[in-house]
Amino acid sequence: GAGVSQSPRYKVAKRGQDVALRCDPISGHVSLFWYQQALGQGPEFLTYFQNEAQLDKSGLPSDRFFAERPEGSVSTLKIQRTQQEDSAVYLCASSLFPLSSGYNEQFFGPGTRLTVL
Amino acid sequence: TQLLEQSPQFLSIQEGENLTVYCNSSSVFSSLQWYRQEPGEGPVLLVTVVTGGEVKKLKRLTFQFGDARKDSSLHITAAQPGDTGLYLCAGANDMRFGAGTRLTVKP
């Protein structure tokens, strides 16, 4: 398909395990965003990539969270030593233009629901 | 970071009623976006408003951007059950979202 895909759709982890969440953006999209969405809340910004450069990681809640986009396409969000408060839906979005352009229609994936037991 | 406050947080109405939800900030936005999110899916863009005082219509949905570009409203006429969802606003400057208004339209 031509949309944003995320995998896995569901992930259950035991507290203390490391997890890796994958995002495949729309081909050719320059911008890629990661968000964390708690139940009943709006998406909370985590980090932003322009191509392979991580220009903003101010939303990452701790140094246990790490994101990369090494070739400017697929991105991975890694959470080390997961804790129960990390349980949430992790959304990825891509946009054709850089954030600075002001033309930022974001296309979202369906999200990965992470449950930490 | 520009903080967005959305109100009301929850809204439950009967089919056919009209409603308005709000998105407010103390900061000025170059443009502002509204999204709708359904359960199990990512948000989908409804509209982008750019000019202060701008009004955009999308079928039964009317979006307005405040003159000072600090606030926006979404008005739905004759709501239908298919309008049920989480309505989110986001500043295009930094793509941060408000907490959203969860709308339920009962048949």
C-alpha cells in the first residue's frame, strides 16, 4: 500500500525488556514524526526527523528512548528496559515537506500498541 | 513549544444536533490543523487554516481561525453517528497536538 505502515501492531513486553518499533513512511516523504498516545489523550510529540537527521528529540521522555532513521526512510523507535508507564500507542507520521516549510499534512500509521506487564 | 488547549474534553450528543469545539492557545500560529482520529487508527487531516479570520467548510463541518491566529473552532451541523471520534488540533509550526475533544454522536 501507499500509506504509512507500522510494525508490530501489538507488542506485549515484560518490564525490563527492550522493544523496537518500526515505521515505514510514505516513499519520498522528507519528514517523519513519532508520537506517544496514552489512552484517551492526544498524541504527545516524541521526536522529528528531516531525512536522516534527527532535528528534534525534545519529547523523548528519558534516555531509555532512542530513535533512528539511518537512510532517511524507515525509522525505528527503541525503548530500553521498558516500564509500565511506557504502555501506550506509539504513532508514526510522515510528511512530504520539511517542518520548516509550514506545509505539514501528516499521514499517520495505525500505531503500535505497547503493553508492558 | 506552543501549548494548545481543547474544549470540551468530552461531548456526547444526539444525532441531528449541532456542536462546536474549541482550540485555544496564548501563542500565535502560522497555521493550524484539525485532525479526526477513530479507534485503532491514526489521526486523519481534516483541514489546515492559515489566514486570521479564515473560514473553511467541509460538508457539514465549518472551521474558523481566529483573527489573531491564536484560536480556532470547529462547528458541526446536524451531527451524525459517523462523526464520532477524537478531534485534535495541532499547530503547523511544531506539530504538537492538543489533548483533543472526544465526540460521541448517539443515533
